Amino acid sequence: MRIDIEKASDKLADDPRLTDYDFWRTLKNLNNEIFHIANNNDPIPLDMIRWRVILKQARMKRGYG
């Protein structure tokens, strides 16, 4: 299943239940997980890369980058 990055980031950016801290913490956790996977020389799942892009775009749409 392919994730539409633009649509998903718009939906997350517009969700009032999510705080700026939620975005920051989730992105930090995701980056840490990607780092650990890469550090073990394992392949990084593309879904993780896509979600990192989605979270970064949603955060930027809210005015934080």
C-alpha cells in the first residue's frame, strides 16, 4: 500500500489533537530507530523513510521546521 505523502502530511498538520511536542517526539523516536537499524547495517524499511518525510512536512506546514 503506497502512502500519499502530501495527503497524509496535510491530515496530520490539520489534526488539532496533535501537539507540536507530539510531532517532535515522534520524529525523534523515528530518527533514533532509523539510526539503530542503519548502525546494525540492516536495510531501512521504506515505510520508515516515508513516515519521516510525512512528519517533517506536517511539522513545516504548522510553521515549525
